[in-house]
Amino acid sequence: MSSFLANTLAYATMIIKNQWGASGTGFLVSYLISQEEGGKIFLVTNKHVLNREQRLRNLATHIILHYNRHDREGNIERADILWPIIQGGRPIWKEHPDPDIDVLVFDLTNFVANMRDLHAKWAVYDLLATPEILSDNDISIGEEVIIAGYPLGTSLLAIRHRRSNLPLFRSGIIASSIGEDLEDTIIENGTERIRILRGFLIDGGVIHGSSGSPVILKPNMARFQGGGIHLGSSLPPYILGIVAETRYSPISDTLSYADLGLAFDASTIRETIDLFFS
């Protein structure tokens, strides 16, 4: 697991800052079209990282990407760039059609191709867990997970690496039954509405700025599968979902972090990426 985290996922994450000054996390996923056509590189994040309002998302013209690059000596250093998200007269992003699924994907193939000094890696599309992968491997409530991102984003309170844009890694467990929809109640325009959420909860101190962070299955060398305990059968580091919300709880007259985060299932990421090919 340390190899995948240190050598791949650490360089697959970026800070995304929108043109209104808000920021969040995104992570790169590669998609192979065919051996002849090659593939594409996508940056996965939340809708609200671009903007919470769909009207303003549709008006957005650029984002600022905080990434890692090589300096002349080959060392990794921070870099950032204003990147247009309207290219050839069309947006380079697509969002999940369900308004309650907070997933948005940018096509960054041109960015990766044009940034010669870029130091980035990406997770492959096949690591996005499907319901079949969850079922076949008995991935369920109580699983240990790793979350990669930028708590507190680019705010003055954020703690970041001094020279690089590497993310921070945090650990937690799946706190709800993964694969089973959640529901909650929200208030819109003064009216209560029940949301059906295709996601799961994480217990692990997910805080503001973690929006868009990937949730990765932490390999365990002793797994309960098929009715028995199997030693030395660690699974691949599947991406189980994407962090979208932090949950709060009331303490006296204030709100405090409840150490719970809402993540949308990886299947919703697949569905959003697939929109580029429909």
C-alpha cells in the first residue's frame, strides 16, 4: 500500500481553486480507449468545487490547478496555472446528471500533454470499485480506508508541504453499509426534501477542504471472505468513492465536526467519466 500511496496517489492529487476563490481536491484517473487511439486523463472532483450553483458552473471559464513539476535539477516543486475549462468553444467538464450526486469530471488530457515539466501520475479507471467488485470481495462496513487531500484547502489555516503540492493522507473506516443508499433531509427554498444518496459515510475526521478527495481501500493482509479468514490475500487499492461533504453535530449552541464525511460511490465516478464517450 505504501508504494501505491507514495509513488502514485500522492502525485495523482491536485488542489483545484475556482474563479471565485474556493478550493478543493481533485484526483487524476486514466481511461484507455484502445491501443490504437490511446487514452484520456480525467480530473475527478465535486460539482461544488467548481461552484455550488449550476448556473455559475455553466458560466465558469477557468480553474487554477496547483500541481507538482520538476525544476531544472529534477527536484519536485510547487506550481500553479490558470487553466481554461472552455476549449474549442465547449466545456471540458461533465457533471453527473443526478442533482444529488456531487461528482464532476474535467478532461485534462491536453493539460497533461502540454505541461512538459509536470510530475503527475494517475489511478487507472479499473481501480474504481463497482458493485460487483464490492460484492465479490466482501468489501463492507468497517473497512479501513485512506483519504488523500488538502484539509482546509488553500486557506491561511491550512498546513501544507513547503516545497511541493503533495497531499496529506488520513485514515478512517467505512461507517455505513457501502452499496446501500443513504438518505437525509435538506431544506431548499424553505421546503424540506428527502435526498437519496448513492454513497457511504466515513468515520475519520474528514474536514473542510477534503471535498474531492479519493477514498481508497486500505489493504489488510487478513481478510474475511467467503465465510472464512484468508491470510496474505490483500486486495488492490480500490478507489471506493469520493468525499463530498463534512458532517457536523451540535455541541451546546455551536456546531462541531462529527468526524463523519459523506462519500459518493465510485460507480458514480465511472458514470460521469462515461458521459465523455456517450
